Amino acid sequence: MRLGGAYWFATLPSGSLGLLVMSHVLAAVAWPYANGPRHIGHVSGFGVPSDVFARYMRMTGHDVLMVSGTDEHGTPIQVQADAEGVTPRELADRYNRVIVADLHGLGLSYDLFTRTTTRNHYAVVQELFEGMYRNGYIVPKTTMGAISPSTGRTLPDRYIEGTCPICGYESARGDQCDSCGNQLDPIDLRNPKSKINGETPEFIETEHFFLDLPALAGVLRQWLDTREGWRPNVLRFSKNLLDDLQPRAITRDLEWGVPIPLEGWRDRGDKRIYVWFDAVIGYLSASIEWARRSGDPEAWRRWWSADGQGKDAPGYYFMGKDNIVFHSVIWPALLAGYSGEGSRDGQPGELGRMNLPTEVVSSEFLTMEGRKFSSSRRVVIYVRDFLERYDADALRYFIAVAGPESNDTDFTWAEFLRRNNDELVAGWGNLVNRSISMAAKNFGAIPPVDPAGLTEADEALLAVARAGFGAVGELIGRHRQKQAIGEAMKVVAEANRYLSEQAPWKLKSEADRPRMGTILHVALQVVSDANTLLTPFLPHSAQKIHELLGGTGVHAPMPVVEEVEDLDGGPAYPVLTGDYSVGARWESVPLEVGRPLDPPKPVFRKLDPSIVDEELARLAG
Ligand SMILES: [Zn+2]
């Protein structure tokens, strides 16, 4: 793993060469819940967009820290583990491994993808809890808790079922309704029943801890009022959430989770910190784990510290829209409360004062053939099944051009086939293939430009490609990835039109040969530029095309899965990490005349139309 240097020579998107102070950028990616494999709806929201952004920022010379991990606590994992007769840890181990493999297969370039069951994570969660408690933003509150009348013992949330008071779903759990997704308290349920023996639970006074959100409303509003460039619906939704902030319970009657780090509570087996409270802290704990593994345990501060060298480091948070509240209210409230910045003031804890998020980049939902994804109803395609049959870049392309960036969008197999065959294969793949194969066949190398020089058409095409760096880059920087890949594909379309118009295949005589070489040189240069423009979106094929153009070395760095020891003595686990300091820069690199070229193998696979019916039959089960 790598640490960033202080200065970096980089070509600015405008094309001017300048000395940039290398800035630190945090890419904080939503934590997938470890209760099953991920489907393509999940990765279209948090996974691919964050990777496109991180790759682009690295290519422009920024020192990006991209972190996430599996979210492994909470009732749903405990319930599923109970049903399977395994421990929650065993269940989390299984799906942590599956999810790491899914994200690896997609080429998502995490600096560290870890998990919430590490000892490091427990320690960081407890440090934030204690700091907020000292500052008065976490308060104990007497509330009504369920007990079993026949045994007198506390009845954990997961063993209480009843009708959801919000949507009327009849099998809502004590802490959450799986139908409408709202968080509940057991006492909210209508007709609560014990799932153990069917008796009606009794509610008695019990103590839990609450996050005092009203005391943090002022600092949250101040922060949201200064946000710029957010997707308008995300900012509007976030501001509306502030209108009715109530204290929120952050502990539960549950055995699986992070213990409450206070005297008299630490050793209690029946009370744990609520899963959503611990999971959002993962961004920070994963950054600290990354730093500890890098050999410089303090390095995380460059992305987080609001006082030190991290104070200008922006942080971008990527997620689906169902997670906005945790990132635009809960997480900034925790950071501000720990830093001592709410209406009760206070002192920062030992980790210091923290940066609040720069932007919450939330996407909408992907549906599948017009329906909501649902594992139980089998309206689903899992990432691993997809990657067994299709290439990662084919999915990445679909997500980039047709994903749920700012509207709900629908994945259909017919549309996937069309995008793959008509755009990726017939557009980009065809340009790569015909320009390289013509040059390989006629010259065996990158041909030189005729001393007679370039024509107006040659110059115009080269200019279109060079202008792409500014246009595409600016759009990725503003999280407008759909438009960004559209601009890159316009360069591809222009190059295909240029080849058709120039028709180098007709220039067969010896006298025409220098002109043929010039046309192919220009075409290959634009293939190289377009390949760089598409690298954040299509890293796997970008590496292959780089090599087809005679390039060597790493063009698009890829993540690796590493088995690591827990830093504090817990069990070993797999992480995703990588060395992303190598690879292409966001600039046009002049092709080297005379570099040998071989006849290319196709980079993209044309799919047979029969896959549509096959996949629909699988969906129908
Ligand atoms: Zn409900």
C-alpha cells in the first residue's frame, strides 16, 4: 500500500502543465450488508459510480482514499444466523467473503474494503461513542422495553413481531419493518407477539442511549446551507429531514454488535450499539485501519482532520437514496458531536476535530424488468452470476450509460443486449479493432505522419479527442457520469465517421501509402485518447486496448484480495486493496511511431440475442 507524496506534476484538464499541490480526496462508499450476495441493483448505486470517480481523481493526480467494508451487525444477521443454526459471526464471515469477491470481480479500486467485525472498528466506534457521551450528545433515556411475562427476561427486538404502525405490514420486527424499511421500537408495533412462544410481551421501563439530534440541528443546518453542487433532490430531502429532528435510540436489546463502552454497560450481554450507528463510523475506522496497515498510523488524518493537513480534503459519500438520512444527518451529527460543535459545545476526543462530508452523492434505484429487485421473489441477478456469464465492463458500461444516477431506471436484458452489441461492440470495439488491424496488416507498427502534414479533417478529429479531457473530466468531477460517458462516446462516434469518410482501405497504391499511414496514425492516436477517457468507466478493457496499442505496464490498476491478520488479535479476514499510484494520467499521450502492432483480438464480446430469452426464463424460475 502507498502513501501520497506532497507534490505532483500533472496535466490539468485544460491541458496546461502546472505544479499542483497534491490534494487528498476521500471516496467513502456505502457498506453492503453481509446477509447475502450483492445484486446488480446494489452495485449500480454505490459501487460503480464511486469507482469511476476515484479512478478519475487519481488519474488527475489526487491522492484518493477509497474505503468501505461489509456491515455485519444488527438483527437481520442475527435472525438469519439463528434460522441457519450458525453464529452471526459465521454468517458474516461467509458473506463478507462473497461480497469481497463480487466487488473484486467488478474491478472496484478500494484502498481498503474491510468489515465491521474487526477489533479496530470496535475500538473506533467506542471512542466516538465515549467522546459524544462526554460532550453530552449521547444521553441515557428511560424507555419501554419488552420482557417475556413467563420468564421475566428481556425479549430481544428480533423475537418480537407485530403489525407495522406505518404501513400495516403484519410481520414487522421489533426494530424494523422489512416492508416499508422504517425503524421501529417494539412498543410501536400493533399486536406485538413473542416469536418464541407467541405470548404478548410486557413492557417495562428500561434504559437506552439516545443520540441528541436536536442539539446538533443548528450545526447540521449551517453545514447543509453551505453545500454546493449537490443533486437538487438530495439536498432538498436532506434539509427537510432537519425540520423534525428527534432524539434517536442508538442502543438495542440485542446480543450481536459493539458493546456500550461505559461503566456498568460494557460487560452486559443483552445491550448493544445499534447497527446503523456502528456502520457509518466504518468510514473513519476503515481509514484508520488503512493507515495502520500502511506503516504510518497517523496518515488517515490527511483526509479527516479539520485542523491539521486534512482540513482542505474533500470527502464524497456514495450510496443509494435509501441511505441518505445516515449520511446527511446521522454521520455529520456524529462527527460534529464528537468534535464538540453542537449547541452543548464540548471538546474533541483524542482523534481530533473532524471534517464533515463535502457531498452526499446519492443515486436512485435500479429496477429489473420493471420490478423491484427482490431476492425472496427471485427478481434478481447476483453480481457473481452476472460475472460468470458476461464481462465486468459490459455491466459497468450499462450502469454508466443507463444506471439510476438521478432517476430510477430499469435494467432489461433486451436493453443490456442492445447497449452491449450496438454501442460497446459496434461502436467502441469496432473502432479499436479496425484501426489497429489495418495498421498491423499494412505497417506492422504505428505508422508515421506523412511529411506533407495533417489535413483539416485530421486536425479536427485530434482536437475533438483532446477537448474530451476537459469535458469528460469536468462532468465526472461533478458526478454527472451519464453525460460524461456520453461525451467520451461522442469522440468514438466522430472517429468512426472519420474512418468511414477517409476510407484508408481504398488507398492501396504505393503513392497513397503515406496518406494511409497518416489516417491510421490519427485514428490510433484518437483510439488511445478515447481509451484514456473511458478508463475510469471500463478499466478492464482499457488495459487490454493499451496493450493492443503496443503499450506496456499498468494502464488501469486493479484491486487485489489479500488475506490479512486482524491488527489487534482477532481472526484473519480477506480485504480488497491495491496499489493505484501507477497507471495512466488524464492526458493525451502522443503515440510512438514505429511501435510494433499485432493483429488484435476483439476486446468486447458480441452477445447472441438468445441470451434475452434465456435470462428471462431464469428470472421466471
Ligand atoms: Zn412498515
